Amino acid sequence: MDIAAVRERLEAAYPELSPQLRGAARFVLKEPEAVALYPLRDVAARAGVSPATLVRLAAHLGFRGYRAFRDVLRDGLHSASARYSSHAQNLVARRGRGGFAAVWRAAGETQAANIAAMLGAIPAADVEAAGLCLARARTVHLLGLRSNYAATFHFHYVLRTFMPGVVLLDGGHGMLIDELAGIGPRDALLAISYDPYAAEAVKVARAARAAGAKVVALTDQKLSPIAQLADHLFLVPTAGASFYQSLVPTMTLLEALVCCLVARGGRAAVDRVEAEFRRREEFGVYWRDGDAG
């Protein structure tokens, strides 16, 4: 049985399922990658059902156990192309069932659920500890390649308004390893990488770790190649309503780190923010009512 057959069986069996099994089935159809990648209890929590319900659903579909069910979904989502095309197919199907209104609702509901799950799974003390690690570093290197670059660019943009010694690694012109030159035990790397993991992100995290730098990792599972290198590890939900991963939970976590760093920076941070925005105003960066043109 492959993932397409699982989808067909779920859709065919849905009318005869109990309310609890229907809830589990809806989640499997909506987020097969979560079932494939996360532990049973985590999947159950995200789906709003008990672990036993997911086990019963697997048995109802003819699997000998939950692990066999999970493995089929994992095999089906092994490649990025299969996963993304599956999500795109779900979007097309959802449009046929309820028009764009259903997609619009799902976009908000998915992110609300992601953030709630993250707040429940990540203690504030862990975020504060990572913030302290970054605050103590001589230089903070930020890494987010490909789709994750937007989040790290924004984080870098905000940090630079009040915090010296922040470097954005972007790998322009093939210079990524050169940008990391000089990193050492007094420095820190904050790296963001989600499945499918950018090979260069893993290389940079390994190089930073080998140089003795602290590593703060935002990734999606404990088996992630950068998770094993982290001094501070955050498993961040990435499920989106579209076919692609969402960065909304990532941005939420980064914003919390900004809050932590500003609070720790005290009056000096406030003074830097004030001076920076005064400098921008004097330069005429922002449009003001009455400006010509």
C-alpha cells in the first residue's frame, strides 16, 4: 500500500468511521507529513485525538500496527517533490469542496494551532537561555538558507538596531565558508533548517560546532542533522495551509528572542534603538507627510 492508497481508503471509509476516527482521518489527509515525521503522542496532540485513536485508525485501514501505517506515509513523503505535490493536490481538492473560503479559514486555523502547540512544547526558560547565549556571544552569526533566508534576514535587521556584533550569513558568490571565518568559542550561531535540509546549512553548523561556537538550532525534529549539533534546540512546527512550509511559528520564536535580548540589554539597548532610528530619520529613510514627490 502506498500513500495514494491510504488516501483513497480514508476517503472511502470516512462515512462509517466514529467521530473520533473521523477527526484522526481528517488530520492524516490534511497533514500526512506530521504523521510521517513526528512521534505518535505529538501527532495525537496536534490532531486533537488520543494516541489510541490513531492506532485504531491504522488497524481499521488494515495495517498490523501504527508503525507500519506511519512508515507508508514516511515512504510516500520521502522526497520533497512528493511532499510538496501532495500538498498542492490537497489545495486543489479543498477548493473543490468549499471554495477559497475554506482555504482562508485553514490558513488562520493552521497557524493558530501551530503557535499554540509551540507555546505548549517550548518552555519560556529555554527561550530565555538561548537569548542569554546570544547576548553573551562576541559575535552572533545568523544562518537561514533558501526559504529560511527571509526569517533570518528579518531577525538580523531587527537585531542590528540595538545589538552590535551580528552577522548575517547569506553565502553570496559562494562565499559562505569565508563568511564564517574567525568563528570560535566566544561566538554563537543561530541556524534555521527544516526538512528538506539545505546541505550547506548542515556544513556551517558542523563547522561552527567544531570551532567551539555555541549553536542555537531551529529545526523540525530531533533527527534533523542540525539538531544533533545544538546547544539550544527548538523543534518548531512548520505545517502550512499551502503546499509549502510555514515560517509563521519561526517568526514568532525569533520575535520572542528579540524581546528577550532587548530586555536583557537594558538602557543601553534602548539608547541604541533611539539613536538608530534618529539616524534614519535624519537621513530621510522614511516618508513623511508633506514630502515632495
